[in-house]
Amino acid sequence: MRRLICLPCLVCLLFSILLVQAAHAKEDTDDSDEVAFKDFNLNIGDRIDLGDYQMELIEIQSVRDGLVVMRTSKVGGPLDEQRALLLDSPNTFDGGAENGGITITVADIFDEQSAKVRIEYQKSLGTARKHASERPAAALDKPELSVQKSFERNQMSVGDEVKVTLTVKNTGTGQALGIKAEDAPPLPEFSYVAGYPPKIKETLDSGQSDSAVYVMSAVKDGSIRVPAIIVSYTDAKKNAKSNSSEPFNILISPKSKADLAVKLAGLAPIALDGESMLNISISNSGTASATRIEADGTVMPSEGLQVTGLEKSFFEIMPGEEANYSVRLLGQKPGNYTIRLIVNYEGGDGSVIREGTAVVVVLEREYKYQYLLLIVPIAIVIAWMYRRYREYKY
Amino acid sequence: MLNVLMLGVGQCGNRILDAINREAFGGGGAANLAKYYLRPKFPSRVETLAINTAINDLKELRFTTAKDRLHVPNLHGVGANRNVGKQAFMDNRDMIMGEIEKRGDFDIAFVITSTSGGTGSSFTPLLINELKRQYRDITVVTVAILPAREEGSIYLQNAAFCMRELMEVDAEGIILADNQNMKRFGGDIASAYNKINDMIAKRLLFLIESLDSEMLSVTDLGDFKTVMNGGLRIGTMGFYQADSKNLSISDAIENSLKPANLLYPANVADDSARAMIIIQGSREHLDVDEITKEVERLTASAGHVFKGIVIKKGNPKVLSVFTLASAPELESIYAQAARGMQDEKEKRCRARKQLDDAFAHIEDLEEIY
């Protein structure tokens, strides 16, 4: 009984299968003229085989213009054509897909090496397949410029000159053409001394670099944001490109000045016909070097005190440093004398004058035991009065 | 040059001697400082010695050198007791005379003392005797100060006995000064006594200077001795300095003899025995005829008048020294002293009787314990 039940089921299953296959066979027959399409991502040299047709990506002629060159041929047929295809424009071969041929459309251009291509064809031609090229990928002809703008130092003072260096290097594989550097607008905190605007070679081969230097002088203090410099160029296919440097900050301090202080020390009174030394110290308490320091002085009254070595010159006194020298004094006549020392120097803001004065006393000739002339009589008087006091003390 | 010894005995004598030393420094306030740088300037060789039994009295002196202060050790003074004083002198006689002897020989000695005190009144008569014994040719003149009458009965008693003893010793004379007469000069007692001391000091120095000066009309120590030997051998001094308003020398002489200018109140016309008039001043002020006339007028009452004229720049100064033929004021002092002594004696008797009566209450009793 169980066998009687299973047998009709098996028959029904076989029958169903036969019905499905029959239906399928009928459908294939109906779709043989239907147009199919398929997208391929092709690199240069890659090929698509579709039946007897062969389509090969020859080159990306212009990414900007959307031109791709493909070669289309048919095995055993007369078709062997290399055509520049415009982006998004269908190109028919052998009448196109509607007429049993093929239609090729460049759907997208990725770069100089690859593009997306759509193939339309009748299914009867078979299935389109991609054959990757076994040729090594052709070297890219792609220039790439790196731009760097640098200051000699990031901190400076008003009046300082600073050197700015602009460096452009072609790190790409192709030649960069029509290079233009735009370093504008000029910074108002600087006056441009020389070399501006910077000039860079118009053409740089791969690996080549060029630099331009210009000099500026800081004229205004503050923190400054140095803007990026933009370099524009094209590659061999006139593709325009550009790159820019990184902006950065610099600090301009107020103007540095030298500040000299003149100090005259060692002014003990001088005995008549005695000698003494006057120590002169010129110290720079400013922030800039003092240069071309000339020291000279006068003595008032001019006679009676002989001063030797008062005139002196120094080339430079650095900030925080000092220069010292000594002057020999010879007292020739008693009195008070004023030594006036005048120091002239370049302090970063023109010529500056500083003065220092000192009073020198030349003593009267001291007679030995002169003071006894006063003390002895007083002592005698006191002794005498004490003696008299004792005489009357009872 | 005269060799002069000036002895100040007792507190009063010491102070007058100190005033003399101050005058030798120029006197006044300047003397306070001058003593430290000047030597005393005496007209002759003058030696001074202050003698006292009270050391505190000696300490009060300011212008007498320490070596010229002689302390006679007798506790602290003699308490106005002349008997104690005499005993103290006798006990220390050699020491006192030794101190005087150290100072050399002298032509004249002035012994300055109060007659009423203890030390001075008791020492002075004995001291004069010793001086006369030790220095045969010396002239000794006592300058005796009589007390004010209200100073007390003991002082009056001392004055009375002292004066009697002074009259008995062999001195050339006594120059009296009476505090009763002179204390009117000052406002308070202390300044009055100081003024008296200064007055006596100036007159004594004036006298010494005059005796030792070259004179237009000479008076010397002999004349002075003669004057002092006149009358009772008790004399006094008058002094007057003419001012610019009245430079008349005759008026100056007359004024010097007025009671107000005398150390002892006396009537020169009635009481004087001998006199010496010493006149000092600029030559233009000293009219000899006028002086002679005035002296002659004085001679009519005083018996004999020595006159000396010293030419020295300045207004006329007149020192008059005279001895008295009678001293009625002294008699009143003695009378007052006698009354005081009698009263004292009666008081003592009454007190003794009262005490004896008190003791009579316990005459027959004994102490019971």
C-alpha cells in the first residue's frame, strides 16, 4: 500500500521537473535577441572578450576632457578599430548592440590608468569576460609638487631682517609645467627688502626641486599668522594642479635696543701729588648689542688733576655684558674736580649718547701731626682746668 | 712789697676770706670761671688760710684753694662754746702754727673772725698771741664782726667776752664791722651777708694795695699802725666811690665817713681818735689842695689824719680808716649781753628749782618691781 502511495508521488515529481525544463528551454529561445550590458573597471591594457569581439583599453587620453582610447576588434572579421571614446557617450561597433554588434560607453574615468567601461551586447553573443593585462603597468606621468615656506626664525624683533625660503619639489612621476607661486598679499608687518616676489622655475621634472629666497624686515611687533603659499602647475597633459604650504605663526618682539650705563668707581680722595685709579664700567643692560662705542671725557676745572687714559673705544658690547677700563689720576692741585665721561654708541636705533660723572677730591697737603696743634692745646687747657679744679676741691 | 697774711677763722672769717680770694680773681660772676685759668691777683704777696673746726664750713668755700683750708679736728665744730674752742685750739696749736709758718714771714696779718661764733671767737685771741710770739715784728690787725643783736644771747655773750679778750691781747688794733649795721644792704639774710663779706673784702684789698703802692702822698704800714694804735685801738673803715655825676673829691671824702658807708656805726667827728684817708683816682680828679683842705677840716675833729693819694685811672675812690676814742655802741652790746646772760642764768635757776621740786616727790621712795 505504501508503495502504491509513493509511486504516484515520484511520478508527479518527475513530471514537474520535466515541465520546468520545458518551460526554461522555451525561455532561452525567446531571449536570444535581448541586449544585455555589463560594467567593467579596466586598467590600461585590460581586455574584454565577448564572443569574437575583443575590446582593449589603450590609454586614458584626458581625464579632464573625458577621453579614453580603446581598441575594438573582431576575430575573423574586418573590425579592428582604435577609437577615442568620450565620457558618457555610447560608441557603437558593427551597428551597435541593437543590431548584433556592441556598444561601448565610458562610464567613468578614474585616473590616468583606469576607467569604468560599459559593454552592451546581445546575449546571443555570449558572456563578456575581462582579461587582465599581463603587461606591467605603464609608469604614471603625474607630477606632484610639494610646497614649503619657511622663515629663518620664528621669533624676531622689530628691525630684524629675516630670510624667507620658498621650496618647491616635484615628488610626482611626471613633469610639472607652468609652475606659478602665489605668495600674496605681502604681509603688512614686514617691509620687503629683496627677492620679492619669489620666482620659481616654470618647469620641474620629477624629483627636481627649486627654491626662492627673499628678505624682509620686521616693522611692527605682534604675533603674525603667515598665510599659505599656493603653487599652481599642470602636468604634461595640461591637467591643472595646485598645492599649498602650511600656514604658521611667528612672533615679532618690540625693537631691540642697546642701553649702556656708565659707572665711575674708586673715588677716594687723592693726596696732593698722589696717584689713584678711576675704574670705569660701561655695561649694556639693553636687548641689543651696542656697537662703535666711543668714550671720551672732560675734567672741570681743567687744571690741577691730570687724567690719563680717559679716551677709549670698543667695537661691540653684547647685551648683559660690560666693558671696563681704568683711568690714572694724578692730583696736582687741591680742590674738587668733576670728571664727565661721554659715551657715544650705536644702539640699534641710531647714535646714542650716555654720560657719567664723578667728583674727585684732591686733598690739601697734610702736615704730619697737624692735628696735634688743636688737640694738644685743648688737652693742656683741660689738664690745667682739672688741676685747678683739684686745687679748689676740698 | 708787703708780705700779708690773711687768716679767716670760723665760719664768718672763712667766708670773708673766700670773698677776698674771689675779689682777687676779679670778683663778680666771672670769678667762677676765672679761678680755673687765672691765678689770684693780689696787690702784695698775700697768703690766705681758712681755719675752722667744722669741715662742712670749709667745704662751702669756692675760691680758696684746698691747701689754704685748715681743718682743726674737733668733731664738727665747737657748738658756739668758746671754752671748747679754746681747748681745741690749744690741742692743735702746733699744727695750726705750723701751717702758718710754712707760708713764710709776714709784715702784717689780718685775722678775720666773727666775735659771736664758737671757733672764731675762741681761737682768735689765742691765735693772735701765738702770732705775736712767733713773729716778733708782725703787725696784727683783727677784723672782728659783731653779731646782729637778735642773733641770740649766746652769740652776744661770746661777742662780749671775745671783744674783751681781743682788747687784752697784744694786737695793733681791731677793725670792727657790725652785722646789725650792715645787714640792711641786702634783701634777704643770705644776700645781705654776702654783700657784707664782699664789702669787707674790697676794703681790705684796697687798703693792702694802697699801703704797697707808690703814692703821690705817702701812707705806709707805719702810718697804718699809728692809726690803729690810737684811741681804743678799735677802729673801722669807710669807703666811697664817686660816680660820674659828682666827681668832687671833697664830697667823696666826706661821703666815705658817713655812717652809711662805715662798717661800724660811728660819728667820726665826735668819736674818732686817729684817721687815715686813702684816695685813689685819675690825676685830673685829684685836686691836692681840695684834698688837703678836706683833710685839715677832718683833722680838727679827729686829731690826726694821714692821707695817701694813689694815681690810678678811674673815678675817685676813698678809703677811710680811723680808730675810735669812744664806742658807745659797744657799751650797749655789753649791756644787752649782760641782760641776756642774766636772763639765761635766772631761767636756768628756775628750771633747776622746778626740777628739784619734781624730784622731791620721790625723795623718800624706792623703785618697786
